[in-house]
Amino acid sequence: MEIGGILAYMVSLAIMAGIYAIFCLGLNIQWGYTGLFNIGIAGFFCIGAYATAMITTPKPTGLYAHYVHQIFGLNLPFVMGLLGAALICGIVAFLIGIPTLRLGEDYLAISTIGIAETFRLIFNNEHWLANGPRGLMGLPQPFQGLVDPKHYNYIYLIIIVIIVVIVYLSIERAIRSPWGRVLRAIREDEVSAAMSGKDIFHFKMQSLVFGAMVMGIGGALYAHYTKAISPDVFTPLYGTFIIWVMLMAGGSGNNKGAVLGAYVIWFMWTGTTFMTNLLPYTLKARAPYIRFLLIMILLEIILIYRPRGLLGEEKKVSKLVD
Amino acid sequence: MAELFIYGIVLGSIISLGAIGLTLVYGIIRFANFAHGDFLTAGAYIALFMVTGVLSWIGIPDSNFGSLSFGWRMAIAFPFSMLAVGCVAIVLDRVLYRKLRRKASGAVIFAMSSLGAAFIIRMIIFILWGADSLFYRPGILRPALELPLGIKIRPDQILILLLVVFLITLLHFFLQNTKMGKAMRATADNMELALISGIDTERIIIWTWGIGGALAAAGGILYGIDVQLHPHMGWNFLIPLFAATILGSIGNMYGALIGGLTIGVAQQVSTAFLLPTYKPAVAFIIMILILLIRPQGIFGGRS
Amino acid sequence: MIILKTEDITAGYTEIDILHDVHIRVRSGEIVSVIGPNGAGKSTLLKTIFGILKPRNGNVTFRHEDITGLKPDRIVRKGISYVPQVDNVFPSLTIQENLEMGAFIRNDDYSQRLDEVYDLFPVLRERKKQKVGQLSGGQRQMVAMGRALMLDPQVLLLDEPSAGLAPVLVSMIFEKIKEINATGVAMIIVEQNARGALKMAHHGYVLAMGRNVLDDKGEALLANEEVARLYLGG
């Protein structure tokens, strides 16, 4: 591959890793700082992506409408898509939080799986809603007229980096506020008697919704990057577990770790494609499964031997530095 | 409608087998085993491997029992697969969960680890058998028996019900009347006191995994006989299993039985109005309703 | 003969020590009561003897054998049984099953022992098929003690057997403790009800802030003015 090709490839890797970094940051709010066990990230991924698709594309008209069914299309700008995606994910998280946040962690977990599966089923089966299994395409990309489409990814990478930084800084700010300290106290079960169950519920809810909104933005950014989405993208593996592996690897409760984990694992993940090229022909079709198997074994090893991840929790790091 | 109800009982009995194992593990080892659905898948595929592989190779005849869709090969493969998945569950405990127990990891780390195990099992199945739906015996369905009210039921389905009743009765006898069964219930009640009484709780944990895995395998094979095999079949069962467990109150085996039947019937009856692919969503909605109305379940002691 | 003793036990749940150099001796067949204010480390002492908590320093000797740091399931096989203060029964099991669990490690026929335990607590025999979760506090305490007795222990460790019981039940439980002791079982009883505990004790220990303060014969401690003022409520 010539230099330009390699560079373009690296940029596309960096964009996807950046999108995953946003998911990791969202999960970090929920799990890393509050101990909320969301294993239905794929659901918020899916909702965010579909939300922005319907907000930023026009409703199909004329002949086109015979082939693409879409319940509405607002044809609004990219930023509105991001905000809408965040808003809708926040609402869904709020609804799922009502029955589950007063109960044990496992209830939230299985309910979030339920949400992810249910939305995937709905988008797959309800053709009138968003074109069923064929999904939606033709999502607009911001500033797309500025450069040759061949080089558009550089612009999108800049957008991703800016949004990662914004999300990172706003989470850091929130976490260092008194609100963030309460979240950590909830996670550590160090809740003082002065706090009522009702207060704890509200704090958990805020964390769940905040995290889900960030995930919604991640889903929207993904949709505008690929310009086309369909329900089969948002599987538990690509939509949820790889993100957990990233956060666990990087260090939960540490935003730098969340971003680092996303990049390390995504580069490793794509790296394994080269490895599977070496497989005998008969196994090649099943290469993705072998790669996922390896990733899951990696997760188990992290859980047993390094549950705090590469960077560990920030508190500990700063203790060493002091 | 009556027919859907009967089919729901068949499906529900399969869900019950999984849910009982899940609830036992939940009650004794205290974590949500997200790999439980994939135990069903593993059981179904190990039986497939036996039926179409090993047993045909060593020359067990391929004939059917009467009007059932399977014969001696399945009769041998069935208990073998239960044993094998029981062992898989025990090995996972030795390799993963026991290490986490020793480090006193949080419940969520356990659940995460089981989720990893779920995908490890599923990926191995994908690698070995691919992503297509498979059958123990391809070809036409056996003729159905006509019952009153125009209910058509296949002989296989009657056998499924009988087998589930048999397995659950066996488990009931084991838990109520044997020393190990009583010690399992005691450990579920109060693990610390069990230790104080000299009960080797690690041995109890091994038994719990073995039984949970074996029952799940049975459920998976029966589903494979009734419908088909697919690497995702266990994942689609996961929400119904949890819904049944929560509905019947976590840790309560009899609750899981009732819960499983309820969920099965609800899922099957829903196909009168909804696409069959929405079955997991139906279980999910029921689960959310339970969590809203009575999170401790119908037999609710422990929350 | 001294059957059980602790020497210089130092132990705690976290880095903070709760017990400091605690020593206790139990002669065979003797009731030893340990009294002291809340937080004196009385329950911690029992947990340390029984191996639930590993001492940082010191040792526990049972019949000339060092049992320091052994796990509870090993210690129970040596002939020591322990009744925790709370969560000391299996609520969803029947009375009979609770007692059977007490005999879990026995592989011989223990029906005679079961009879003896039922003779000690006749009310349990009447309800042996009943789930323990449905019993009253006093009956639960009997089940808990019965479970611990199934192995015919030489030493019984009782953590606050009278806690939370109505006064009439307290004296009943204390009577039962004396009856059990009369069969030759030595005991360490940790009690808030210091007066009652000392009355039946052959020997008493006073702990405060995790340290030995005083020890003497039961009646001598009862007669001690300072003990009376500080620990027996005047």
C-alpha cells in the first residue's frame, strides 16, 4: 500500500475508534462512576443512529417513496441530528430507569439487553417505520462540499476529535463537581445515612440518562460516518461488548482510560483482520467469529487479572503521582 | 387459540428447564449468569454432534421410535449432552468464577464474566457449525395427532412435555430428599451458616453448576427437536429465562417453573397478533411489567 | 483440664485491630461468659476462635492442638460448634432439615443424637416438618442451638443467645444452656445480658475496647462492685 492509502486507512481507523471512545465515555459515566450495569449499549447506539437519520434526511417522495419507507424525515442540519439523538436516548434511558434503578444491578442489565433487542426487532420488522432490514441511507455529512469526497474523512476526523474533546471535558467537569462525588459514593456504597433512597434513585437516573445521551451522540456520529444504517449493525457484539472490553481494558472510572481503551482495542481488533487473512481458506468465512472469540478471552483475562484496566481508576493514579 | 396455548405450554416447559437452572445458580452463587441461554445452545449442538457425528459413525441405527422424529441416537445423545454441558458449566466456574470469588469481585464483574463466557460458547459454535439453522433430522414434519377442539399436536411435543415433567420431578426429589439437595437449599438460604455447619460450599457450587448446565442442555435439545438449531437460539432465550426467573421470584425453583410456563404461553399466544420474531420482546415487556408491579415476583420472599 | 484457650489474640476486619492481646481459657465442661460493653470485641473474639476471622497475631489452641487460622469447616470437624447471633438458621428449610444440616459432615447414623436434641427441645419435635422461617424468635434460637449440637461438640460458642428475646424466653434459653452444659459441653457465651450470663458461668471475662479487663469466677464477678457499677447497670 502506498503512503496515501495507509494514511487514509489510519484516518478511518481513528474515526471509528473516536466514535467508540464516545461510547466508552458514556458507559464510563454509568458504570465507571456510578456502577450502573448497562449491557444494552447497542440499543442506544441503534436509537441514536436512527434518530439522526430521520432528523437529517428528508422524507422520501415520488418514486423513491415506493422503495424506501420512512415514517418522517425532517431534513434538518447535522447538529440537530446529534441533539435529537441525545434527547431521544435520554428519554428511553429515563423510561428504562423507572422500573429498574431501585432494584439490584442485574435488573438494569437484563432490561438494557431487552431494550437493545426490542429496538433491533422493531427496526427489522416494521417496514413503515424506517425501511425494515434494508435500513436508511443517504445521510448528509457536515461540510461535505468543502473538499473532494475522497478526502472527506479528514474533515470528519476533525469533527470527531472536537466532539470527543467536548464530551470528555464536560464529563470531567461533571465528575469533579459535588454531583460527581455523590455518584462515586453511590457506586462504592458509601452512601451516608443522610441520603434517602429517593435521592439515590434520582442521582442514578441522572447518570443513566447522561450516559445514554452521550451514547446517542455516538450512534449519530456513526450514522453520519457510514451514511447508511440498517438494524443488523447494532448487534450485541459490535454494539455493546466491544465497548465494554474497551472500557474494562482502559480502566473504568477513568475518562483517559476510556478513550485510550477505545483506541487500543479498536486498533487491536482491526489488526486481527490481517491475522485472519493468514487462515486457511475454509476458515476464512468464519474469521469474524474467531476474532470475537479472542476478544472475549481477552475480556476474561482482564476481568480476572486486571479488573481496573490499563490505567486503573484516576484516584489511584493521582495518588501515585502525588 | 387453544392450540397456541398448548404450544405455549411446550415452549414454556423448555423455558422452565432453563429458568430453573438459572434460578438455582442465582440463589446459591448469587449472580446473574448471562451465559445460561448459551448453555441451551451448547446442549443442542453437542447433541447434534453426537446424533449426526459420533453415533452415526459408530453405527447406531438411524431409525425412529414409533411416530417420533428421533431414535436411539438421540436417546444416547440426550443424557450425554446434559452431562457434557454440566461439565462445561463446572469448568467455566473453575476457570473463571472461582478466581473471581477468591478475589471477592463485585457481582457485576461476575455477570460481565458470564457474558464473556456466553460469547465464547457462541463463537465456538459459530466457528464449528456456521451461522445457518440446522435440524436433527431434515425433512418433513411428522404427522400431527388430532386432539379435541381441533388442536394438532406432534408426538414429539407430547414427549417433550413428558420429559420435562420427568426431569423436574427428578430435581424435586433430589432437592427435597437427598443430603446434597438439602445442602444446596441450605446454602441458598445462608451460605455463611452452611460453611459454619461444615458444608463444603465449593462442592455445592459444583453441583449447582452441573445441574443448571444439564437442565439447560435438555432445554436446548428439546427446542432443537421441536423447532430448529441456531447459534443465536440461546440468546433469544435469555430474556424469557430472566423474565421467568424474576416472575417466579429469584431463587425459587417452583416459581421458575410457573414463570417459564407463563412466559411460554404468553409468547406463543402473542403470535396470534404479532410477528413470531417479536417473542423475545413479548417476554421483555412482561418482565418490565413485573418489575413495575411486583419486582420480588409472585412467590416473593427474597428481593 | 483446659480444653480451649486463646493467647494474645489480635484481630480485626480491616487494618484497624478490634482485639488486642486477648486471652481466654475454657476448662472442659465449663461455662465461660464473656461480657463487656457494645463494641468491646466479644463477637469478634468468637469469630476469630472459629476461624471466620484470621487473627493477625496470637493463637488458638484446642486440646493441645494449634487451630489458629483454620477455616470454619475444618474447625467444626474438630469438635467446636458456633451459633452466630443473627442469621443462625436456614429459614426455608424445615426444623428437621436444619438439624440434619448440623450433622452434614457426619456419615454415621445420627438418629440417636437427633432424638437427644429433640428431647432437649421438645417443642421442636412437635413441629419438625415446619419451615423455620415461620417460627418465633425463641424457637429459632432453639433450632440454631440444636443445629450446633448435632455434632456433639466439646465446645459450643454462643453469640448473644438472648438477644432480641422477650424476658420470659431469655430465662428459658438460659435454662436450656444450663441443661446442655450439664451433658458435659463446655461453652463460651458472649452476652449483653451480663448478669444472666455471669449467674450461670463458672468463669467470666470482662472485655473492654478489645482488651482483657478482668476475669474471675462467675459469682465473684457478680459480687465485684466495680463490675456491677460498670457492666451490670448498678
